[in-house]
Amino acid sequence: MSSSGGAVVAMARRAERTIVQTLREAGATSADRAVPLSAGRPGGRMALRRLLRREAVRESGDRYWLDERAYEAMRDGRRVRAVFALIIVAAILIAIIVFGPMRANAQTPALRPDQAAFRDLYEELVETNTTLSEGSCTLAAERMGARLLAAGYPAADVRVLVPADRPKDGNLSAVLHGADRSAAPLLLLAHIDVVEANRADWTRDPFTLVEEGGYFYARGATDDKAEASVWVDTLVRLKTDGFRPRRDIKLALTCGEETADTWNGVEWLLREHPDALQAGFALNEGAGGQLDAEGNRVALNVQAGEKLYQDYTLELTNPGGHSARPRKDNAIAAMSRSLAALGDYDFALELNPVTRAYFTAVAASSPQYAADLRALTAADTPDAAAAARLSAANPVWNATLRTTCIPTLINGGHAPNAQPQRVTANVNCRIFPGHTIEETQAEIARVLNNPAITITPLGAPDPTSPPPPLSPAILDPIRQIAGRIWPGVPVVPTMSVGATDGRFTNKAGIPTYGVTGMFGDPDGGGTHGLNERIRVRSLYEGRDFLFDLVKAYAMQR
């Protein structure tokens, strides 16, 4: 909180009687426990609106309503110690009345009106819980759909598509029609489900958007509600601006990307509502901008293609026996030796057009490794010595150069005084494009070198496809717009070492590219972990970049 905000809270704590009087002067009464929306100055009212989703205040009709504890203080006039809601409501109202248009967050510059509208949309989506355990993608889709309808989209062009047997896993489909119906549509794709977040583990409530220290914090702040919010905001702006694209612009906000082993919205849409996704090409998550440790922009990445995700279950059994009479073929010891061999093993070095372009671009901005990077890409066959040094220097480079398979889970034994009869392990592989699950399984078996260990692929296989082409039609608009917004920052093609919904759309014949224009910290920003965050500056800059990019693609011939 700013120093002025801290002073307001301190004043509230020192003089509760003054607080109650101030609330009354603002329009709150003991009869209706409400403050008129007209209270305070416009800048202050905007700040108060940003608290509507907190427990202390809510909006109904033309008033802000105080929570029960604040109302009790108003009704009885009694002193209430350590009442969080009263302190917060009073502090905000005093700030509105006394300090006028002072911003609620003084850490960031004043927002443009269009940015303020976007922030409200972003906050609403982020604060709609969409975890598998207790959230609802359907509610999030309905809320975003309502914003499109309010912008003037016909109801026929905005659909919330919900599987009959999964009522909370809804998806939003929308379209802005273009002038040339023969032109292949552009698809804006993002997922609105998020991974689980335990409130007790986080520094801040993961399902409340917090702006602090130049960052937005929340589950989904980046993955993937940042881009999902930008896509909705883009369609709203295009509609209100009266923009008529040459080609249709389709929007698909989907559920189930984070839990694809359970259910996936893109798979379901391709099967049940293919018209929602059919397009000439798609923009998706998968790559953003890179910042260094000092916050300087290093590169803007564009993802084309991704590795294949596959888990394998390993199992080893033997008769076991009493621990006082040990066997040489102890199942835990034998499995451990084989897993250690797999951990030490490097799959073959490989380059494809995307990864070759990636390392070529990285060489220009990494003087420390430039010689090795050039040696890596100079010949058809990668230089093994250079690759070894690069792999040791950067785990992402290592993962970009080859298939990787590592043990991630192990379980064995049934009693502390008995030899194990059964040991299982999970091996997680990220398979380089062009290789099959069966081929990788055979290589794992060779490395384990123990025919007693059974290897079973886990789950249905993910679709595989070659990387989509990085043609000038795709790259040129990105380079031109990025060059205007971030002069001198290189645009770097990448292959994702993780997995996105692009694996389904690419397989369906929709070339899908990961591009967000949002620059992230080198530590990953807590994505899938604690205290997920995105730089405020990065979000607003990425929004501007994507808006211009969508317009450029929409008018392309």
C-alpha cells in the first residue's frame, strides 16, 4: 500500500467515531447500510468499484452495500476492534472523500480509459475460479460472452458450448464476421481453466487479483487468462470501433487444457462443434517475450510446434521375502539402477527448421555462447561437443535439442522388514517431433537394460504433427509490429518443450502459433506454482501488440 494509503488506514484505526461519521456523510445510513454510487469523486468511485468482488462491499442497484460487520458499527455506533471489513471500507471511502482522485494504486501510471476497461475484464476472468476441483469454466465463459453481447455482437455469434455430462466445463465460441467469406478465418485460441492453487500456501489469495510492486498476482494471471482476456477485449474493441475485417475472426475460450488426461475442450469441440475452430491458422499461448534478471527485454519468442508429452509406467516384481535373508535381485535396488541409467542417458541430438532458426537467432544475442551456437547450426548434423556445453549451460537448450525422459514418481515395498515384491515408477517423456511413442518406449527399454521391467504407455496417446510452417505471412507482421513497440528486440522462433492445445489444432490441420507479446521473468513467474504473476507493464504492452497483430492478420490477403 502507498504511504498515503497507510496513513488513511492508521487514521481509521485511531478514530472509529470519525469513520462512522464519514460513512454517514458519504450517504450510508443505519437503515439501508448502503453508500450511494454517487459518493466521492469519479476517480475514487473507480477505485471502489475495483473492490466489488471483495467481501467488504458489493454493488446492487445504485448503491455500494457494506458487509454485516460494518453495518453493525453503523447501526449501534459501538467500537469494533480489529474488524477488517470496516477498516477497509472506511479507508477507501475516506480516500474518496478526503483525497479525491488519488489513485488506489500509486505504483503504476494512470490508465487510459481503454486500459481501465480491460483491467476490469481481466480481473473478472481471473477472479472466476476455474479449477477442476471447485471452479466453473462455464461461468467464466458466460461472463466473457456477456461482455461480447454488451458490445453489440448478435446472440447467434456468441455461444457457450457445454458438454451435457460436464456442466461446469463450458467453452466460449464467438465470431466477428469479415467482408470476404472466401478468406480462411483467423482463430484466437486460449484456455480459461487453471491448475489448482492451495490458498494456505500462497502469500496472497490466489483467486483475488492483487496488483503489487508492478505485478499482477493470481492463479491464471498468466496461464492462460492473460491472453484469454486480451482476446475478448480485442473483439470488444473491434466491434465498438466498427472495424470490418477481411476474414472472419473466431474466438475459442476452452476448458480442460490443464487436465487433458481427464477431459479436453479443444478435443471435444473438434469432435462436436468443429465449426467453432475451423480456421486458416490460429494464435495461441506457448511463447512470450524473455526478460533478463534486470528486466531488460531479450527476445520475443514465437512458438511453432511442440514436443509430444507421454508418460510410461515401469513395473518390476519378484517373490520378495524376509529382510534378514536378502536377495541379490532386490526389486527396489534393481529398479533404482535402471532409473539411474535412464537419468544419465542423453537421447540423440536433433534439429528441425524451427529449432535451427531458434538457435541461429539466440547466437546473435548470446555472445558468451555464440561460437557454440554457430557450431551447432552450421552443419546438417549438430556439433556434439558444442551441444554438450550448451546443454550443460541451459536446461531449456538441452530440452530443445532432443527427446527427454526422466523418472518422476516411484513407489515400492509393503513393510519395513520385508523385501519388496513390487516396485513401480513413472517416466515422463517429452518426445522430439517426428518420433513415435513406440519408438521411444523401445529406446527406454534398451537403456534400462532389465527385461524384467515392464513398460506400459500411460493414457491415450496425444496427437502428433510436424511443426507448422513459419512463412513470411506469419512472421512479417509480428516483426513489423514488435519492431515498432520494442525496437531492437529480436523475434525468435521456438519449439515448445511443454504441451498446449496447439497439438490438437495442428493435428486437425489448423496451423497454430504461440504468440502473446507478454514478456516474462526468467524464473517463469510462478506459472503452475506459487504466487503466479505477470508484470503489469508486460500485460498492457502485450495487449497493444496482440490487438495490432490481429488487425494485421485480419486484413491480410
